[in-house]
Amino acid sequence: MFGLSKKKFDEIHIDRELVEEIKDIARESYPLEFSAMLQGKIKDSILKIEGLIFLPGAASESGAVMEIFMMPMLSDAVGSVHSHPGYSAEPSGADLQFFAKRGYFHIIISQPYNDDSICGYDSFGELVNYTIV
Ligand SMILES: [Zn+2]
């Protein structure tokens, strides 16, 4: 699992409060997308997602992720999160390009912005399991 990542981990844990925050922001941003980087660390083979890093100009009607793509990599950013105004959490072509270049774990949250509409992807755009802790 995650064999091509530079850092190794076997599990992904996302803080419950962070999940609630992501759902709230996605709802408030609708019909716009919101996007942010995920802050976290790898400890004891677990990738722990603990916070969001907001970047200026990250909310837009489209191409939100591509704006982040222009930003320099932040040292403790381990991935990204963005919302889709719609019921599909499928990564777009632009999303996949971004995933491949930035971090290990990427979240897309689609409508209705609940726990079940959150999908986690690796840098190849493959669905990965995570645990809300
Ligand atoms: Zn997207």
C-alpha cells in the first residue's frame, strides 16, 4: 500500500473535528468549491490528518485546485481537500494531475456534504480507506 510514496504509512486517520469542519465549510461555500491543503504527520506508520491550511484565493467557481497548484509546497502539507458542488466525488482530470504532484492523500467531498460523501484518494487517484478518529 502506498508503495511509491516517499514516506510509508499503513493507515490514514482523520480527526473527527476536522471532518465536521470540512463538511461545514463545504456547505457554506456552496455553490462554490472550497479547497485547502491538509496538514498532518506520519507517526507509527499512521498518517494523521489534523488540520487545514487555507491559501488565499482558494475559493472559485472552477479550477480551485489548480490555483493551489501554483502555490509553493508547504512543509507540513500532506495532501489536499476540496469540495464538489454536485453529487460526484470523482476526481476531474485537473484533480488527478494535482493529486500526482502534491502530497499523499486527497479528499473530495461532494453533496450532500456528509460523512458518506467524503472520498479519499491516493496520489494516483485511487480510492483509499481512512478512519475518522
Ligand atoms: Zn475536483
